[in-house]
Amino acid sequence: MADEKMILLSDVSKVYKIGENVVKALDHANMHVNKGEFVSVIGPSGSGKSTLMNIIGCLDTATSGKYFLDGQEIAAYSKNELARIRNKKIGFIFQDFNLLPKLTAYENVELPLIYQGLAPSKRKEQVEEALNEIGLWDRKDHKPTELSGGQQQRVAIARALATRPSLFLADEPTGNLDQKTGGMLLDLFHRLNDEGNTILLITHDSRVAKEATRSIKILDGHVTDAKDMKEIEEVV
């Protein structure tokens, strides 16, 4: 499993045209993430991290180059097929949690399973399993405003867990958390990785990046492997 590539970007570029200006957000990027890896992508603001995340998460497409997910080239999929991939194969975890304020923790975690068309009994099983995994089953009836920031982020992780994805894509997941809560969240990522889950964590924080078993750096749209801790620290 260690050498089976889940994510493979080959010579990927993303170009935006803003008025008469051309901005190259990604510049012939090459990278891979193997199944079962915990990889961080580190870069400062404006480096191309968000563009990279959007392409890997099938939220956007490359201008040129090829992107393979689980061995399948993404360009071959229709919009409906890409939506199914996002719903079933990728577990998104965002900095701002993206929980619906009027729904309870249980209902927020259940929502993507409704979109998957799962039967109520199966949804209950997967929601309960996910909330127990992150230690918040006893808060299942609480709405986001009744939860701390760390608890909200854990609910967001449970929402991703419940869909049983093959890839967790975390975008600045500790950005809105204090250091202690952020540390607890990283411990959870380590546990999920130890259980065989693949995690790609995007961050601008070198301390967070170092938690991964391998780091990739991005600067001005250029993607390269970070060879050591010093290189990670120098990025930002």
C-alpha cells in the first residue's frame, strides 16, 4: 500500500486571466500522495495552496496537465461524476468548519449521507460511529453555537468520517483554534492515519506541517518536496 498512489499530479498548471493580466496560480506542478500517507502542504498566503486544494478536491480543474485520483484521470469525469467523487471519496475539513447553524451535530454529520441516498438505519449507524470516533456522541443534539470551536471542528471531522472517504483533505484545520485545541485535533489526525486513512493537510504553519510524515512545499505556484525541517520552516 505504501507505494500505491492515491493522488498524482503530472505537470499541472492553473492560469487565471484577470483583466489583461495572466496569473499562474500553479506552475507545472508534480506531486503524489500514497495511500495511507499523512502529508502536509505548506506555503504562505498567495502561494497557490487554495488552488492546489481545489484541484485535488475536484472543486476546480487544471488549465493543463493531468490529475489522477486512485488511478483515474479526473478530466474523464462528468460534473455529476465529480460531485459523486466529492461526496463519497473525499472528506473535506475546512478552517471555518462549514457547519449549518440550525442543525444539530447529529444532523450536520448526517447531511452528506442523505445526499448519498443511504437508508435511515444505515445513516444512524455511520453517524453514531463517526461521533463516537471523535468523542462527541454525548453532544449529538447540540447546535454549533452550543459547541466550542474545537468541538465544532471535531463535528466537521465526524461529518467527513461518516461518509467513509478514501481521502481526508484538510484546509488550515487548526487556523481558528487555540494551540491546545489544535494539538488535540492533530492527535486525532494521527489516530485516523494510524487506522489507515490517507490525510492531506494544507497549512501555512510550520509547526502543523511538521506533524505529517512527509511535507510538500509550495511557493509561487511551484511544488516541491521539503527535504527536512529547516526547509519547512524557511517556506513561511
